[in-house]
Amino acid sequence: MNHAIAADGTRLWYDVHGAGEPLLLIHGQSLDHEMWEGVYTDLAEHHRVVRMDLRGTGGSDAPVDGPYSMELLAGDALAVLDDLGIDRAHVYGFSMGGKVAQTLAASAPERIGALVLGSTAPGGDNEVERPHHASVALRKANTEEGRVLIAHLFYTPEWADSHPETVARILPRNPLRAQRRHYEASLKHDGWDRLPLIQAPTLVVHGEDDELTPVANAELLAERIPDARTLILPGARHGYPHEAAPKATEAVVDFLADHPLS
């Protein structure tokens, strides 16, 4: 078990798989490294894959004596790279992890190779809001009703019902107080003005039928980030990395191959 230490002393869990150019995976809101099951092993056939747990999740500490922010969480990601001695890495951020990845790419461009933004949004007034029923599902995520609602927002009902082990990994398991810190950090984030500062080659990936983060947000990101590419996956929802595999993973691997670190 590996832990990096953030600037404020928070311990941050990570692990490493595979070989090749480093690729940092950043999970979604109140999830942890296990959301990448079924994805990271395929990526590790081509890259040195680093999975991490953001503060408040998984094997990392969950300090709640102050607010979380995308800047704070981006600092956590850099702490992990520093602990591994990695000067530059590709970064793949999913959902709220995509907001962390945007912040990282804008604030520390020298540390980022290529950037993949999955099922994410810019935040602030420009973000296309999710429908009310999706927000209700998020608020009920710790109830039995909420778990079913979240499962069917991440995946089509047929796929979710036939993959209960995957559904279990995309449900919040971290402390409630840390869940609130994650939710508030995502809600308050506004990265709109920083998006044009992103220099990294960027691939924006999104499920066409995503209601947790409506697909119009992908279009906003692609328009705002210089020369960004977009991959919209027909019929996929928020959890496209699993349900739209292997197409989604192959697209990420091909994109990273087109933009080597050296």
C-alpha cells in the first residue's frame, strides 16, 4: 500500500500498474480508485497507470476541518506524482475528477502530457445543469432508493441490473461529511475562465444519454479548450467507461498514442 503526503499532511492512497508513459486516473465525486475496475487493466497494457484516492475517499485520509476545492484536490494529484518522481503524466479525469484534471492542466501545464476529460463539465454559471430528478438521486445516494436511481443514471437499466458488482463500485462509500465536502467543491467550482489556458492535447469523452452531467457540457468544453477533440458515445450514460467498453478505452489509448510525452 502506497501513500503520498499532501502539503497539509493528508495521506493519499495510490497504486501503480503496467509500464510505459505514466497515466494518472482521477475518479469521480465520492467514489474511489475501484471505479476504474474493468478499465485500468486495459489501460495498463499500454501505460504505467496510477490510480489514486482523492482526499475523503478510499484509502486516503478524510479531513473535514475545512472546505475542499478543485485546487486543493489538484494539489493532491500533484503530491502523488511527486511521490512517484513523475515530472509529467497524461491525466484521465472522470466526472468531478474531470474538473480536478481541468484545474491541474490549467495551473500546472508543465506537468501534463495529454488530457482526457470524461463525463464532466466546466462548472459555474456556464455549466448545463442536470435535471432535477438526477439531483434528487444524488442526494439520496446513501439510501436503497437512491442506489437504484444512481445505477440507472450511470448505466442503462438492463446493463446495470446485469452488472451488480460494477454498480457497487460507483456508489458512495466514504464518510458522509467527506461526501458533503466533495459535493460542495464540485458545486462551487467555476473553471470557465481557465479552460482557454489549457495547453494539453485534450479528448472530451461523453455518453450521449448522460443526465448526471448533460452531454451539452462536452460541447462547451470542446469549444473552450483549444483544439480539443470530442467523442460522443451513442446510447451511453454517465458510466460510459464500463458500458461503452472497449470502444471508449480504445479511443483513449489511441489518443494518448497520438500525443506521446516525448
